[in-house]
Amino acid sequence: MTSTAAPSRRRGRPPKSDGDYRATRELLCRAGVAALTQKGFSATGIDEILKSTGVPKGSFYNFFSSKEAFGAELIRLYAHYFARKLDRFFLDESLTPLKRLEAFCEDAELGMARYEFRRGCLVGNLGQEMEALPEAFRGALTAVLEDWQVRTARCLEAARQAGEISPAIDCAKWATFFWIGWEGAVLRAKLERRSEPLRLFAQLFVLSLKS
């Protein structure tokens, strides 16, 4: 009688389980981003996220140690997503630099309209309620805005070099001004459930660059 050795078990999580783990985590994060862009952090409960995804409460804590850890991850994911979005517009060489900025604004308007202006900017929403949030969020949100400003300043600098805007423009300061005003326009559009605040700010910002 001969014996056959059992195949050695591979270390780590089996591929299917690993895939399920990632899929569940991504599902939670997508639901979290949707909730925070609509309601903010304080008004969003973990139970609400779990109900919308069908994930058991015990499973949630396999992914995140707390609601704060969950929020920190959502900020990180949103920052990554939005940086890629900005690059898609601001590095589009098929458009002039100023048209890239206008295209971004138009796309954002369409995005808010798609959700009937019920969703805004995750970073802007959290910034509005910062005094009620974990203090660690302050630095993370500020860093995200500063990154967006740097990307915008590069686009404005390209516009200046192309002669599209006034050579006297301080691109870094105007990029900062853009995000201060744009976040206000997003808030107003969400409040009024209409696109006019976004459109007005974008038009006046571009005009001011040329004066």
C-alpha cells in the first residue's frame, strides 16, 4: 500500500476569500464616500452604512477599528480619486490650459446635477463640521486642499505661459482663491439644488484671470 502526501497548503488567504475581503471593503468605502458627500461625518452612522451595504456589524470591525479610522480612510481615498480627476482635466493637452479649468468646472456641475445636487464635496463637507470631528482630520483635509491648489496652480501657470491670462497673475495665490471660492459655490449649489452658483463662480473666475 502506498501513501500519497497531502498537498501543502499555501500560506495566506485563499484567492477567493482575498477577493471577497477586498470587494467588501471597497463596498463599505463606496457607501461611506456617498454618505459623507451627502450628509457629512457627524450625521452618518455606521449602522446606516452597514444597512445600505448588507455587511454585518461585526464584519465592519474586521476592516476598520473605529468610525474615525473609517473616516480617515475615506478622506485618503477621496483625495486619491480627486487628484486623478484633476489630472485628467488639467493635463489634457487637447485643450488649452484655461479650457481645461473650464472643462473641470463643467464636469463638476454635471456631476452634482446627476445626484440632484444632494451630494457635494467630501472635503468641503467635513471642513464645515471640523469642530465636531477628530482633530487628526484637520491636517488631512488641509493637505488635500493644498494638493489641489498645487495642481491648479500648474494649470494656471501653463495658461500664463500660453498668454491666455494676465502675466501679472500670481498662480499660487489664484489657485488658493479658486478653491476657497469653488468650495463655497459647491455648498451654495447643494443648498439651492441648482447649478447657477457653480456656473457664476467659474465664469467670473475665468474673466478675472484675463483682466
